[in-house]
Amino acid sequence: MAGFLAHARLIIGALALMFVVAAAGPVAAQQPSSVNPSGQAVSEDQLLNALQNSGGIISGRVTIPDARSATLIQPAGQDWRSFHERTLKWIGAISVLGMLVVLVAFYLFRGMIKIERGRSGRVVVRFNAFERFVHWMTAACFIILAISGLNITFGKSLLLPLMGPEAFTGWSQWLKYAHNYLSFPFTIGVVLICLIWIAGNVPNKTDVEWLKRGGGIIGDDHPPAYRFNAGQKMIYWIVVIGGAAVAITGYLLMFPFYGTGVAGMQLSSTIHAIVGVLFVAAMLGHIYIGTIGMEGAFEAMGTGTVDENWAKQHHRLWLEEEAARVGPNDTEAQSRARTAATPAE
Amino acid sequence: MARMKFLCDADRCIECNACVTACKNENEVPWGINRRRVVTINDGKPGERSISMACMHCTDAPCAAVCPVSCFYTTADAVVLHSKDLCIGCGYCFYACPFGAPQYPKVGNFGSRGKMDKCTFCAGGPEADGSQAEFVKYGANRLAEGKLPLCAEMCSTKSLLAGDGDIIAQIYKERVVKRGYGSGAWGWKTAYKETIAS
């Protein structure tokens, strides 16, 4: 009995082995000699080539909670780098230095534009206290924003070698804080400027005439203008539109990842920088004409009043309007005082 | 001196994220920052690949080029490091970096940026090698101890390689020849303007 069982076990074992070998044979024969699991795999070149046409990023899935880390490669950074290190420096240098050169040349050629008939001694109110407050709040912020903005682009080349790394970092760090925090009063200023002066800054027919006659910039011509001439209207719209552009792009950069990702921040930074340097150039022109460029102009924003002869020369139509409103020999304040006094009589 | 590089063999990476964890632990990386991460491309599809990515320590590094205070420097081993004492947290290196390496701890409201933090190739910073001040700001300085970055050192499949660029490229080439395939050295074209034939 035991002998039979031993034989049976041997035969069953042999049969089983044969079956396994027979079954395995054809499978082994079907396997290719080598496997290339990368045949179907994603390749970096393929992904980079796809981006060359459409832009964007190579990204995937990450298991860590920070979704931003899912970006593997963003080639657009290289474009931003070349913009920031080359293009922007040229645009900035040409616009800011170019404007300074033009202003110096213009001053040497033309000098200060005088009040032709001299001062009359009578003054008219041009900007009230609130208007002046808004102007100077925005202007003071702008100057610091401009210096800190130019510092972050040009400081490395101009100031860092002079100040040394530690001092330059300290200075830049404070300017960064100033740039960030002063953006708030600046933005409020731009909004208020937009609201308080929009009525006088809508383009109209007198602007066409003013521009045709070159605004009296060359020669002794004085094309008539209402409260703001076409040049001032341009400054107004530069401040409103440029201010809105730098504010929006600036806040996108200041609050990273709140409104936009890295591509949006690159675009914001590009717009912010270009508008910023052009803004600085435009404001240099504005500062020039409001100070050494024209006699009697600064006091409009300084004391708030201008000489009547200045107004007659530069804003004849506005002066006529004012005269019709408050009487030819009165200042606005006197007129208001009299109107207030009348009911009591 | 050697030219240090990272190389992630995507055909070996199993997305275990141990490099991510090792880096965080070894360098005591600030909360919310991951100096290294594993990104899976085409997740769940045929040909899916995972790549461990951190600062690649680029040749002609974009971060260094755009930094407005020039706080970056390149060591003799070609590791790109920066000084947190000089960094003003402006975010420019993040805009320029192709690999998303620079990150900023939130130090105020609305995500305002603190001093930038990124992979140091486990090489610390400008402070004295192995000093406490260096460790607090930048993490470990394994290179000064003659060790390579921990992420690569403890990679279980030896997918992530760190070290002399020529040597790791040679290792990778041998692997490609032996197994007959390779999906390339991810990021090398962008970081080093070169590739390893596969």
C-alpha cells in the first residue's frame, strides 16, 4: 500500500511539473527580448516643445498640500528675466534720462515762461484746500514710490557699488516697506484726483485748437483754455489711467497668489515696471512746468491762488467763467462771505 | 572642484516622497515651505513619470541675475546659495526661477514675503560652516562634512542622484545602456544648457 502511494505521488508530481513547464513555455516565447517602459513615457522635450507654441508651465500632481509646488518647470521665467535685466533697463533709462535731457534743453532754449503783463496783484482761487491736500498727498507718495521703484531696478547697478551690500540691503528693505505701505494713500489719492477733477478734464473742442497751436509751448502764442488745458488733461489721464494700472498690478504683486499665479505675477511686474518708468518721466515734465518752467504756476498748488494776469494768459476761458460766477473783482471767498451775509440784512 | 548637480532618474522614482521628508527634517525647513517636492506627470495614464525637483543650482542662475540686492553667490562647487541677511523678500527670484525653488515664509498679513528660502544642496549659507547661526537660517551643511545632500543619499531606488555632475551623468548613462531606455535628465536643459543622451 505504501509503495503504491509513493509511486502515485511521483507520477502526479511529474505530471504537474510537465503541465507547468508546458504552460510556461509559450508565455516565455511571446515575451519580447527587451522591454522599453519609456516608449510611452512622457518626455521633457515633448512637454517643452508643446510649451514653445502655447506658453505655460509643465505641471503635475503633488501629494504635499501646497498646490503651487505642482509646477515642475516654468520656462517663462527666462523671458521675464531678460525683460527685467535688459529691456526694462533700456526703457527706464531712455524714458527717465531722455525726459531730463529734453527738459534741460527746453529750459536752456526757452527759459521760464513769464507772466507777460507782470503780476496784477489780484488773485483768483484755483485750487481749494482739499484739492491741494489730495494733490500733495498723492505727490509725496509718488516721489517715494518712484525712488523705491527705480531703486529696485537700477539700485543694484548704481548704488550697490557705492553703499556696499549691507547698507544697500538696509536701504532697499526700508524702501520696500515704504513702497508697499505708501501704495495705499497713493491709490486713495489717485481715486480722489479722478473724482474731484474729472469735470474739468473731459476732452472738448478747445483742446483740438490748443493742440493745433502747440499749446503755446513754442513761441508766444497762448491758445485759450478752460480750467485745464489739453496738456493738463493729458497729465490728468496719465495719472488716472497710469495710477490705476500701477495700483492694480502692484496689489497683485503685493498679495502673492491671492489673485494670480506666477504667470500673472510676471505679467503684472512687466506692466507695473513699464507704466512706472513712463509715469516717472511724465511726472518729471509735470514738475518742471509747475516749478521752474512757468512763472506763477507753482502758487496754484502752493497757496491755492493764482495771479489774474497768469490766469488771463493761460486759462482765459476759465477766468471768464469764474468772473461771471463770482464777479470780476471778487475772490471766491469774498463772494461766499457776501452771499452768506445777505439773508441777515 | 566638482560641479555639483542633481539628477532625477524618472524611470526609477516611485514617488515615495522620502526625499521631501528627509530634506524637511535634515534642514528643519520652515513651516509651509518645501525645498524639494515630487511632481507626477500624466498621473494615472500610461507613461506616467514622477520627478523629484528642487533648486537645480543652475549655471548662470536666473535668480542671481534678477536679484535687486545681489544676495546670491555661487560656491566653488557651483552650488547657488544666498544670504538671508541681504535678501529683502521682493519675490523677483521666484518670478525668474524655472523650477519654482524660491519660497517665502509668510511674515505678515496677506502673504507678505519674508526672507527667501530654497534648497542649499545641503551646503548651508555664508555663515561659518557648521555654525548654529548657519543651521538656523539655512539648515544643514553636509557638504562641509564631506557628505552629499540627504535627499539623494537616502533615496531608496537611487533615482535621485546628487554630486559631481560628470560622475552622476556617467552613472545615468551606464544605467540607460544597461537597461536599454531612459527618459532623460529632467531640467538639465533648462538649468545647465546640456542633456544626457538617452
